[in-house]
Amino acid sequence: MKQSLQLRTSQHLALTPQLQQSIRLLQLSTLELHQELEHILSENPLLERLDDPLDNSVRLLADGAISTSASTMDAPPGDSEVSSSPVEPEGGGEAPEAGENSQENSSNDSNDNEWSFDDVSRSGKAPDDEDSRPQLEACESTLREHLLQQMREAVDQQRDRALIELIIDALDENGYLEEPLEDIFARLPEQLDIEIEELSMALKMVQSFDPTGVGARNASECLALQIKAFPKVAFVTRRLALTIVESYLTLFAQRDFNKIKKALECDDEDLREAQVVIRQCNPHPGATFSGGASDYVVPDVIVRKTKNGWQVMLNNDVMPRLRVNALYANILKQGKSEGSLNSQLQEAKWLIKNMRQRFDTILRVAQAIVERQRNFFSHGAVAMRPLVLREIADTLGLHESTISRVTTQKYMLTPHGMFELKYFFGSHVATEAGGEASSTAIRALIKQLIGAEDSKSPFSDSKIADMLAEQGMVVARRTVAKYREALRIPPVSLRKSL
């Protein structure tokens, strides 16, 4: 086989570091973006943030003085700034190397170095404002601490306290004692000379503590403890409610009211009054002490109604303002830097450019979604039209995977509530007229039909499918059941009431 040298040209796509960073920033949620940004700021001294949430906090200066102003952290007024690279279309070329076009950079507007939109306006609070400094959240009391505090106030004997604390330590997060008393008694050393009756008395003492129902061994006992403690309940109603939770709780949960009425020989009115009392009970009395902190979603874009139609704008509170450090930039201009600073300057420029490009892409996608879902913003979810990622991708000239990254964990605040951008995309269902209806609109119609039904005679899935067919939407019964379960609506047997 003869060897030879050949010269040929070909095109191929290379993922440059700048493009890789752009893709990564695009797929991050708002929380993940700020976490990534803090990590980058800690490693790159040439990059600084102008919207530091701790700007108005108390700071300790080098001489030991205390300052409440962030001005001490600002760069010297004489330092010039280096502008960031201009925004290019997605997947654009590389940013200029450090040191290039230094004359051009110095003549640009000083605000080009900051990443922000023209309509960004932030009014700083005075240092003495109460909410201008970070507030510390108070430590919440646990169920165990709450019960131990009541024990210290109600019990004096050390032996009784030890037994009650033993019971408290055996409770689960809902306040139930799942381990039998016999098992707890069997673990105790014989030399302590403890009787099972003493453990029973300790359990009764725990069951008298707040919240009512704590220390119960099952759901029936938990509800019974609370019903006994309810004030101003008629004797007949209280006795009927206790009988139901102690002997017929399974039938009550299944809403089989006919069997309960037949077994207890009561009428609808008596059973309805007992049902009201039982519904006031909390089956998980200890859950209020074990609940974690609430997770809040911050919108990336906001949609508002104006005289010119629906307007989409970015949420300024989630847009970081970045710039290149002026002091280091001047050192680089004078050629007194090492190669590491040049590379960090390049990385800072890339980040500023990619951050701007990220929010620009989110805004463009959100505007395209609002343009196609105008009926939703005007009339609600029942007017949602079918929409797929490819339709938005073809309109904006972007790849379908880019639209998927933009719409994942990005949220839009609308007059109808907060929605993930993916909420506006859905499959279509054919109608009798030959058109298409969005699956989101069908779920909204199912929710409306169930919300308007008679609780004494709720609609079955087959009946809902027939009602949708009357409106021209051909949907199978199993599809209705799937949409109902997605809406977390119980089946017909659990929606029935007296």
C-alpha cells in the first residue's frame, strides 16, 4: 500500500470554552446561577459584582473602625474601566484576546463594563433602615423540645421525668408512638425496677401535652384524643364521632356512608355533624414542628398588561450586575501583568458577555411564548393552545435543545400566577371540528367540571369524557383519569359527601 500526503479542507463544530460556558449558564436555574457566580467571583479577582447583597451591612475597616457604607469597597475614582465584549448571536465567535483594542476600550462608555439593561433601576436603602441589613432567622423549636418544656413545668419527680422523656424520645416526626410499650419495657434494665403500669402512666401524661393527639399509637387513637378535647361539642355528636374513629375509620376514609349509617342507625344529619367534628382533627399533630423551610420561586420574567398589549420584561432582582475590576484593568493596560491575569481578564469578559446573552435569550423565548399564548393571558388555562419546542425554535432561529434549556427551571410571573416556561408547551388533542385543543386546556376544563359538580353525586371519569365530547373534544376515559390524577384530584368515590 503506497503512502501519500493529502491536504483537504472540512468544516466541523468545535465547542470552545466560551460556548461551553454559555450553554452551562443557560441551563442553570436562578438559584444555581447565583451559586455558580459566587464560586467564579471567589476565584477571579478581575471580576466584581455591583449588586452585592451585603453592601449596606456593617463592615470592619483595616484600622478597626466600623463602616456601614459600601463605598470603602469601591475602586478609586481615577481608575478607568474595561468594557466587556459586545453581545453576539448564540454560538458566536471568540472574545478578543487581552490587550487587543485597548484604545477602543478606553474610549467606550464607562457603563459598557457593567452588565445591566437600560431599564434597570435600583434604589439603595439607607444604612439605618431595618431591612437594609441581613436579618437572622430565629431557631424554631422541635417537637421534642416543646414536649420537654411542658414536662418540666408539669412534673417534679425525677423518676417520672425520666420515663416521660423515654416516651418522648420514642415518638416519630408526626408525634406517633409506633413502638409498642411492651417493646420499650423489654429494653429497660431489670435493676431499675420499673413496672409496665408506670410506662402507661407516662404515656398518658405525654398524651395530655400540647399539641393534642401527640403520643397516640395509631390514627384512630390520635383522632379520639382530639375529639375528646374539643370544647362546645354536643354529647351525642361527640359520642358518634368517637365511635366512628374508633370502629369505622376505614369506612369513613372510603366515604362509605351508607354502611356507617346502617351500622350506627343514624340519619344523614347526625352523620354530617359528626363528620364536621372529625374533619377538624389533625391526623399528624407533630408535623408542624418538623416542617422544613418553605421554598420560594423567584420569577425570571414578568408579564404585565399594558395599553399596547401584553408586555414581557426581565425581573431585575435576579439579574446580577458585573464588571471588570478597574484597578487590575489599568495594570493590564500598562503591560505590568503576568499571563495568569490576562487569562482571568479574558474569562471575566466571557462571563459578562455570556451572562448578558443568557438573559437576552430567556427574554426572547418568553416574548415568543406570550405572542403565541395570548389567549391564555386573556382568558386563562382553558384558552391554552397546543405548542411544541420546535415552533419556538424555528421562530427564533435557535436549536430545539436551546429552547429546552431556556424553559427548564425558568419561571414567568403572570396575572394568573407563577408558571414554569415549560407549562406553556403541551401536546394536542383532536376535536370533532377538525381542530386541535391543548392538553393543558383539557386539564383546566376537567378541573372546572369537577369544581362545579354536586358533591352528593360527583361525576365519574366516563361522565367527564362524555361532557368533553359534547364540547367537541374526543378524550378517552383513561385519558381523563390520567389528567385527573395529574391534577391530584381524588376519584369519584373519595369526592362523594353527605
